[in-house]
Amino acid sequence: MKKFLFFLFAFASLVVGAQQTVISAKYDNIGKFYNGIAIVRLNGKVGAINSDGKEVIKPEWDKLSGFGSDGIAFAHKDGLVGLISKTGKVLLKPNYQRISNFKYGKATITKDNMIGLVDINGKILIEPKYQKLVIEKGGLIRATENGTEVLLKSVK
């Protein structure tokens, strides 16, 4: 009888120990977590979940870059790119051909082959109207307009 109870207890322990709690809805793929966020894929679209398994960005995007320490990712839809926060807030609608990496809290944006400037909150600082735009150390902005190089005042 003791052996039977021992085996019954051991079997019950294995069954209980093998149970898992599902914390997220089912996706085709769940990427690795980075800065508390994982990119998920469902039916050919991508979104994101947090480490609690809560969906923070619906899988409606063509592509999401990984979220950096600033909590911002590049969000691609229909061949254009915008910015999205890890909370799911769209900071900049995907209306741009390209957005550079942030430098000194600013990034260049390209629309209709013209370049402008956006800040980390998605605020347009300079509308895309320059052929070239370079953010210099100290906040100076070197731009090319109609083939002529100009310096622009630091934008906050």
C-alpha cells in the first residue's frame, strides 16, 4: 500500500508540475524579448507583446524594428515607415520613405525624396524640403536647398 501511495503521489506531482499557464494569445511566431517587448507575427502581420503576454501593439504592421532603450520602433506599412512607442502609441504615422536612427534626440525623415527632421516624440521639427540634412554635434543642422548649403538654427 505504501508503494502504491508513493507512486500515486509521484504521478500527481508530475502532472501538476507539467501544467503551464498560457500568458499570451496564440501567434504564428513570438520573437525574443528585448527591453520587455517581443515582436509577434500573426497571419503575415506583426505586432508586439509585453513580458506579461499582454498585446501592446496589434499585429497590423508589415514590419516593426526592435524597440530600443528609448521604447521606440520603426513601424512599416504599405512600403512607408513611421514611429511607434512600446505602449502602442503611434508617434509618427507611416508617411515616410525613410527615417534615420536618432542622433542627439533627432532623426531625419524622407518624403518625396526631400529630407526633414523629427524629434523622439514624433514632432516634426523641419518639414521635408531639403535635398540633404545633417545633424551636427551641438545641435547645428547643415542642410542643402536647391544645391546651396545652409546652416539652420538648432531646433528643440
